[in-house]
Amino acid sequence: MDYRLYETIADIAYIAGYKKYYSGDSRVDMSEIISWATKIEEIHKENEWYDQDYMIEVEKYADQKIREQKQFLKNIAR
């Protein structure tokens, strides 16, 4: 079994928690995190991470998605 996706989900969830990201609905947040992890794994499906730093890429991607989601939530709250 390939655990890459599970590891990426856990890493993004950790980053989101560290950054105190919470939309107000934990089920929606988990769904988003799973979606983000699936997408980044799809983007890097050919990458074995031997020549790139996995955590740097995941952190950049998670930061971008968290910023986008926070902006979205801010816009719909108006």
C-alpha cells in the first residue's frame, strides 16, 4: 500500500493546525485538507522527492491554500 497520500494529509493537517486554521466547520476543513493533499500528490505523482524537498513543497502549497480559503471565507462573511 502506498502511504504517500496519508502522509501528505497528515502533514497538511499539521500545518493547518500550527497556523490555527479553522473555518468554523471541522468536517469542511478535513474535506479541504484531503482535497489539497490529493491535488498536490497528483501534481507531483512522478516525483520521488529525491531531488526536491518534500516538506518545502507541501508547506508552500498548504500556505497558499490556507490563504486562499481564508480570503474566500472573509469574502462570503461580508
